[in-house]
Amino acid sequence: MTQSTAFLDFQATKMLHTAQGRELLDISFRLDQGRILAIYGPSGAGKTTLLRILAGLTEAGSGHIRVGDDTWLDTTRHIHLPTRRRAIGFVFQDFALFPNLTVRQQLEYASPEKHDSSIIAELLALMELEALQHHRPALLSGGQQQRVALARAIARRPSLLLLDEPLSALDEEMRNKLQEYILKIQQRFHLTTILVSHYLPEILRLADTAIILKKGRIVSEGTPASLFAGQTPPQKNNSSFKTTGTILRIEPSANAFIVSVRCADTIIDLTLSAAEATALNLNQTVSVIFNAINPKIIP
Amino acid sequence: MNEHSTIDWQPLWLSLKLASVTMLILLLVGIPLAYWLAYSRRRWKVAIEAVIGLPMVLPPSVLGFYLLLAFSPAGAFGAFLSRYLDVRLVFTFPGLVAASLIYSLPFMVNPLLAGFRELPADLKEASRTLGKSDITTLFSILLPNIRASLITGSVLSFAHTIGEFGVVMMIGGSIPGQTKVASVAIYDEVLSTNYPLANRYAIILLGFSFCILLLVNIINHYYNKHKALP
């Protein structure tokens, strides 16, 4: 996140009404073009509100949003670009597909150039939706609906892609597959992307940079590996939880390793730095310690 | 078959004409009204909703009485219409249409309102993020997804207009070819103790009403079975 020529410059405040009472969301960050930023934090921290302010779906109390050369929001100059005039691709948590349109029609509806079908054909091929293009959403599985939602957001030709916990409604296997699709999209279109997620393997795999939100404020920011791995385990922490298990799998991910540990009758996936992962062996018995955001393994 | 039981089709025809005109105008008025009620954040919209719903609970004669006062050339509104627009609403077909619009309004607006409210809120937001105006969103996304409500509202407002009696009597009276609709014709025949003819009109209206309700139920059954919301 450079300070001078960032593609996205965001600063906003907004009063949040959470279960814990009123909190002031007060966030500013910058993001370079073509990067993927992950936003992580407990529920009620303001993650979705931040995305909605970017999209213009929720009004900010004060602040500014600049994307490239355009100003989307500037409360001091009373600029508030309506949602439909912001070049965003928004993937909603429950996909928000239009029940009356087929897969192909959803993409055509989103495309600004009605007569240019090349981008639609390319997206259908890229997301492996060609066989389903004449189906309505009700006939599609969760994973297929998710791919349509992603393809539809890209068909709009956005300068900013916003993903609101896009994989939270899917099971483990489907998540892994869809992460592949998101990476494919990123390689092809180089979109500046903001991903809201509370799932660490997803962040480590997809994001270049991450922000941790808590009670409406940024508590830390940096690369996902530096934020979520390589920290010392908590020594005496009343909020931590400890269990033991055996290591089933150690697999490399984009910026780190995913280690699967069988604890009693469940399998826990943990994200570790390369240094931590290489110290472990398959079938080794280990202790797993959890705290709020940072699970640890001790041989 | 004696002369007393020869059926005059004109009142039935007039009822159909009144109901069709009312239904079409109500579609044009009801869609923007229900849209506003569903999506406006104004608090006083609950008061507007109550006013629209009044004809459902008010005795038709009460509604007819106040409409008669309002439409009468002796009143301010009626005088204005008569003087500047050359329109008379008392004892005329346009007057029946005006009264029917008010009387059947909730039967159009309530199903549409329920349809809009049942749609997931993020459909509208998703359309806006795809660069579409509210008008495009309404016609391309919202209305096609509340088709069942559109059909139910149209059929119910049509049927309700066919069945109105009290309001029509107060506003229109019983002028053949002008304001004498089927329900009024039944009343006239009963007054002149011509029960066989009254029975014929009544049987036709009964059969018609039954068919309408059957149609609404079939439509609802079909859409519930094929509901395509994710």
C-alpha cells in the first residue's frame, strides 16, 4: 500500500449499530491497482459496511473515496456518486442472482456493451458455465450460482471487484475449487479486488495484503503471512483453547502452508508459515492452541 | 319463455367493460404506488397504506355517499370538473370508473406490495451495482419476479369491480346502457319481483366469481410449486 499513487484511496466514518451497542466505524486505507486486499475481523466489526460504503449502498457519515482519477465520494464537496455510476463488481454473500434470468441473460444484463458478446462467451468458458448458460439460478447448485455471481460481476467491466464473504455459503471442497476460479479471474483481468472473509486459508491463498478490523477500526495491516502466521504462541492466555492431534496433511498454499490435524473426530486446517510447517512431519502428534485469530501448533 | 325472463345482456356487458377499464387503470396506478410503499423510507407511508386499505373495511354505501358528495356539481370538486373540464361524474360511466378505482385500489395494491416485500432486498441492490437505473431494475428484474402478484392483483381488482353494488348505486343509479351494471340489474329485477330473471343474472355472476377464484388459486399453486427464488 503505497502512499502517493494508490489506485484506491478510501477514508470514511459511519456510526454502526451492533449488538454490543453503537460503534464508530473510522477507516482509511489505500490500495494499488491489481492487488487483492482481504478484510478480516469478527462479525460486527464493520467489514460488510465498509464494502457497502465503497459501493454506495450505505451512506458514509463523512469521508472520501477516490478510484483512479474519479471521485466517488467526498462529503466536504457534497459528492456522492450513486451506486449505478460506480464501476464496481459486487458479489453478494447469498449471490443475489435474478430468478427470472438465465445464466447467459444475467451476464448480458450486466454487460455495458450489449452487442459485444465476446466477453460473455469468454466468461462462460473461463468459469465453465457454457453447459449451464440457458439454465435459471433455481436449477443450479451453490457452487454454480457462485460462479455465475462472479462472472456477472466481471461482465459489468468493473474497475473494482468487491467480494462479500463470497465462499461462506459453500462447503470445504467447493471453497477450494472456487478459490481457483477467483485466481483465474485475477490472472485474466488484473482487477483491484477487496475480499471480506473470516476464513484464513482463503485470505492466505488469495490476498496480497490484509487488514484486520475490530470494532470499526483497523487494528493491524500488512501481508497475510505476516499478520496470520509466524507469531509466537500465547503463553498464558485465558481466552485460548488447547487440544492434541496427529498431522494428516501438509500442503503448500500461495503464501504459506495448510496443515490438516486430526483432533478426536474432527479435522482442523491450520495455516502456517513455511518455517513452521517444515518443522512438522506427517503422523506426528502435536498440540493445537487456538486464540482469537491465531491458531498455533506445538510439536 | 315469456318476456319477463328474456335476459338483457347489456348490464353484463357494462359490468365487464367497467371491470376491464378499472383493472387496466389500476395496474398503471398500482405499480408505482406499491413500489413507493415497499421501498420508501418515509414514516407517514403507513398512513397512506391505511387510507388505501379503507375500502376493504368501509361499508360501500359510506364510501359511495362521500364520493357522491365529492363528485356532485354542487360540491367544490364536482363543480371544478364540470366547469373547467366539462366532466360530470354523477350518474355517468366515467363516474363509475372513478368510484371503482378507489373502491378496488387495495385489491390491486396489496398483492403487489406483498410481492415487492417478499423479493430479497439485494436483488434491487445487485441491479444497481450492475449500473442499472431504478426504472430498468423495476421492469427487467422486479416486475418479472412478482408475476404471480401482478396476475393476482389484476384478477382480484377485476372481480371486485364486477361485484360492487353499494358504491355503484350511490354514484351511478340504474341508467340502462350507462350505469346499470349486472349487480344493479339483479336488484331491479328483485324489486319488480321478476325472480327468474334475477336468478339468471345471479347464476352468471356466481359462476363467473367461482371461475375467477379458481383461476387465482391455480396461479398461486403453480407459482408456489415453481417458485424460482434462490
